[in-house]
Amino acid sequence: QVQLVESGGGLVQAGDSLRLSCAASGRTFSTGAMGWFRQAPGKEREVVAGTNWSGGTTYYADSVKGRFTTSRDNAKNTLYLQMNSLKREDTAVYYCAAARRSMSFTSDSYSLSGKYTYWGQGTQVTVSS
């Protein structure tokens, strides 16, 4: 079992920055790729970003490319999402997710929620203006 706990959300103004953290515990050795998803009111859950186990491969949704950066520190079992130049449309509940290490990922895999086994509880990001 793997537990994911997110932190760093809050209320900010357009143009501000936030860094979300996702701390993993439990059988973290069994995890591989990780990702960030978000769900805005009245909308479907959508992928934001993802990374493979080593952090050497990253994926970003077109809507956040150039503004968001995901990284991981495996020594701390923590995944990060640095969000810059936030826009009102970034307002959503943000979730982190982890896949089993045995799950194979390609460049087309990161957007598929079914690839991920473990999910955090979500953290609210609200961007005003």
C-alpha cells in the first residue's frame, strides 16, 4: 500500500506562483511513474503533468507547458509541481497519483488515469482575478 499526501494549495492571484508537494509513504519502493491531475468545477478530471521514476522524462498538458514544472526527489519520496504565472483557469482541485513500478509508460501513457494505482486526497488551488 502507498499513501500520497498533497500540500501547498491555496488562494492566490493571477500571475502568482505556487509549489505543490506530494509526499509518498508506505511501500514507496513499488512506485514508478507519478503524475498530477486536476479537476475544475463542472469539468472532467484532466492530466496536468507526469514524470517517470527517475524524473528524466516529463510530460505536460498543452495548457500548462512553459508555466508548470514537475520534479521528484526520490530520497524524500516527494513529487513536486511548480506552478508559475497562474491563471484563473488553473483553479481546480489538484491530485497527485502514482503508478506501480511494473507499469510500463510511454509518451502516451501519462494522460491515462487508469495507469495510476495510488491517488492523493487532492488540494485546492484557487486563482483569483
